[in-house]
Amino acid sequence: MKPTIKTNCPNFSSGPCAKRPGWNIQNLYLNDLGRSHRSVLGHERLKLVIDLMRKVLEIPADYRIGIMPASDTGAVEAALWSMLGPRSVDVFGWETFGKGWATDITKQLKLSNVNVYEAPYGQLPDLNKADSSHDIVFAWNGTTSGVCVPNADFIKSDRIGLTICDATSAAFAFDLPWEKLDVTTFSWQKALGGEAAHGVIVLSPKAVERLETFTPDRPLPKIFRMTNNGKLNEGIFIGDTINTPSMLCVEDFIDALTWAETVGGLRGLIKRSKDNFNVIADFVKKTPWIDFLAEQPEFRSNTSVCLKITDPDFTKLSTDEQKSFCKKIVNLLMNEGVAFDCGSYKDAPAGLRFWCGATVETEDVRKLIPWLEWAYETVTSEK
């Protein structure tokens, strides 16, 4: 039967993600709108968002935090173009974005001393192939596959090379081991539901040393430059952004970070995400026609939860037919107003994807499950 109780918030997109519970634009501090970001007030607010990120994410005091242009993509590219070259590179990719970094490193930067380790959707490459004398590039969590690294054991504490970690769907939902990460990037639009276009780069002292001792033999666009006359541009890491930020986005993220503190900081955010994941895990366990895209339980992401349909009749369909089937489910959920933007990523296998980060309420995940069952049964009966 068709369910009657709908979700309070139907936003299950994996980016931009749902706003924090109770979000209202009237709650934002707006006195800095229309003001220069280089004014005393603008600079104070930018410094505040940096300080709050450090506090909530428990980032060590000697790590620099900078706000970068062009979202997580801009932050990752700034690291790749500014730092790679002096050592061999091991890059790991098991979903769209990780594989994209491998393409940039080999075909755009055209570095020759690169080892690319890839795995299909739902799997992880052999992380033990990481060489501690090389620079290592990887995404902590793959939003398009729902596969995450289980831990950082493959990274040596006494490594010589740098680790560059795209953590955009892991920050605020995983306990990141900062001592193993030299360059960490994320965006505001993911785990805390901030607005898009702004990225963050977190640098260890070791990463700063690389910036100050290595000069790439290639042109660097202005938005990638983090040094000035061979020294780190410290201004970037206290709120003097490379380009003009949106102060409305800054205020929106300050609001999200302030909320994060009220739910217990990082530990509370992780718990909320895991609670959401567990609701779907319980559903998958008792439902014969669906499973996680991530094959091993220890690799399954608790933020970008990717699902595949395993019914034998479905698996016999062509790829286009499978995509059409899943699209019908997505459209039913959308038209009923219970789940928006929950289709699999365009490059991923046909399936469903639900964001389960901390800004999603667990009760809404519970309310979603009967609708998902109804949508599947409805589409199946149409065949």
C-alpha cells in the first residue's frame, strides 16, 4: 500500500546537501553583506569561520586552514598544481572524482613518475601499494560509489612523501587522522549543507615546507598560488582570501558550524550520520531486492549511501533499461515530495543514492523506507 506519512525534509542530494535542521535565512548575521571582505568586519567573519572549522573538526593548531575558490575541486587542483612533481606519485581512484584526479595528474600536469591504482565502482584498489617515499593522492570517501577507506593504516607515520586527501564528503562525518594527512580538502556544500563555490584546504607543516621549497616548472593560475616570494602567503590562512568570497555563504557556514557545536561537535555529527546509515543498513539486510554498491561492509560510506538493485529480473535488463527503471523510482519519490535527487551519479552503475550526513534527520530516513519499498513495487508491477 502507498504510505501516508511523508518525510519532513525530502532533501537527500549528495551535494549540495540538506540544510541543518531548523535552518532559516532569518537566523543569519547579515550586517557584512554589501561590505568588503577586506573590511575589518569582513575579515573578522572570515577568520571566525576558519576558527570554527578548526574547532569542530579538531584540526591541530599547527595546521593551516585556508578558504579557496572553486569549491573542493579548486582546493584539490591548487594542491596538485602547486605541490606535485619532486617525487613519484601514487594516485588511487575507485569512483568518478578520484579517477578524475588521476587524469589531471597524468594528462594535464603530464607527470611521468605516476602510479595509478584503480578499482571498479563498489571496490577499493590495493591501498597497500602506497609507497611512503611517494606522494599519495586519494579521496577518503567516494560520493559516486559509496566506498570509503576504512582507516589510514596504509599511510606510514614516518612517510617521506606528502598525502593529498580529497575529503569533501568525509569531513564532518568521519574522524580524520590529521597526523596522517598533509593536504586535506573539502567544500562547504557537503556534510554541513553549506552553500556552493567555496573550498577549504588544510595544510600540515610538512605541506607548508613543500610549498616553500618546491617551485613548479609550470605556470600557476592566480587562484592556485599559495606562496609569495617563496614563502607561504599566511594571509590566505587568516581570512585574506585569494579572490572575493560570498559573505552570505560565509554567514551560512558559520550558522552550520554553530549548529554543529550544539549537537556535540564532531562526535555528535559522526553519530548522527552513522544513525542514518544504520537505518538503511537494517532495511538492506531484510530486503532481498537491494544491496549496497560497496561490496565489503568495512568500505561502506555512512554519508553517500549508494545502493544497487539485485533482483534477478532487474540484473537481466540492459544498462539503459536498468537506468530507466531506477529513474522511474527516483521520479516517483520526487513527485510524492518524499525524496529529491536520489538517483545514482551519472557515471556510476544504475541505482539509488541517499545522502545520510548529519544534517539529515534519522526520523526522515525511517519515513523514507516505506516509500522506497512502495516505489520499487510500483515500478516492478508496471513491467
